[in-house]
Amino acid sequence: MHQEDLPLYLQIAGQLRRNIQESVFKVGDRLPTETELSERFGVNRHTLRRAIEVLRQ
């Protein structure tokens, strides 16, 4: 399955995970706010919350 075939929230979770692994976001640091991340990814906050929940699991 290609990345673009995944639901949007899983694509965002994957991107956030890569950002953490590549030290774009440092482990232990706070992520940008929901509003900032929603704007960055061009999605609503509900979609972003689902992505963050995937990261928490």
C-alpha cells in the first residue's frame, strides 16, 4: 500500500513520526500546537488529533 492510499490521519502520523526520528522535533520537546500543525498539514484539528492519538499508542 502506498502512502497516498492511507487515510490522511495515518499519513500525518507517519510524517510526524519521521520528523521526530529525524530530530525535526526533539524527543521530549512539545510539539507545535494543534492549530499550528493543522495549518502546516492543511487539515482540520479532528484529523490532527487522530494522527497524534496514533503516535501515543
